[in-house]
Amino acid sequence: MISLDSDLPAELAPLAWLLGLWEGTGVVHYVDGDQVREHEFGQRVSFSHDGLGYLNYSSQTWLLDEANTPLNAEAGYWRLHRPAQPGDPGPGMLPGDGARPFATADEVEALRTEDGFFDVEVAIIHPSGVSELYLGRAQPARIDLQTDAVMRSASAKDYSAATRLYGLVEGRLLWAWDIAALGNDLRTHASGTLNRQE
């Protein structure tokens, strides 16, 4: 059972099932030419909020070897995809002008699409020089994402597109991540199963 934080902004309600600290394991299975890259990893994911209309996201992974060797990290923000309103903060550190929009459940319902979903956007940055912007759709206990843009620094490895799927199944957070990278087309990359810790 998910209990909603009383300080949770109304427009985060469609994403509230993600909130918390999650831990578990996963597997990488990536075919790169004649080579199959495969290994298991541990993962810790956090979704939190600070009272504004987005979720803070972070993920740390490590190899399941004797040293728990660090593998990867990500950080970012998840929010409903909608036009900016005068009451929204920004750009930069400018405060919003007037009341914050979508402050009640009824107002948030106006953002639901005709087929019953909520459009979402997710920005994720990697320490390896890759930044991703995903667009997708949220429904109860499932989010499907596809990259709308990928930026790479000059030092980053080839990476051009991705899809991600997140779902809540019997209280566990399951996810799958497909990537187009290293000159390959979009293909299976990694998946994981996480248990809520708090």
C-alpha cells in the first residue's frame, strides 16, 4: 500500500508510486557485434521530491563481485509533460508569477490524455558525458519512455537513443532499458528488479 506524503504536490500524484528508496539486482545482456556483454549488478534507486512539481531521481549500480565494484550512476528529474505556466518557477532561480498551477487533483486530471494517460518527461544525466531527455506516458503503475534527445560530450562513447520501461508489480519496481550505442541499433541492454526499502 502506498501512502501519499501530505506535502506532495498534486501534479506528482500520477508518479507517486515511484517515491522511496529501492534496492535490488539486475542483469546486463547486450549484443555488440560478435560479443555478448553480460553481467549481474546491484542497484540503489531513489525517487524523492522537494515540494515542487518534479521528482528527484538518482541511481547507483555496482558489479556483484567480491569488491562490489562501482559500475554506473545517474541523476535527473521526472515530471508531467505540460506547457510552462506563469506560476511555475524559472527560468533559472526566478520565482513563479502568481499561484502555482495544477494545485488540486481536479486540476491535474485536466492533464490526462484522451486515452487516460499522463504525458511525462524525464531528464537524466550520466557522469560519462551523456544527457538524455525522455518523453513518455504514465499510467497506474507503469511508465513507458523514449528518448527525444541525447547529448554527448566530445569524450563520451557513442550513444544515440534509448527506451525505458518502469512498472510496479506485486510491490516491486521492475525496469528495462534498451539502448542504441556503439554503432548498434536499438536493442536490449539491461533490466532490474528492486524492492522498496523506505
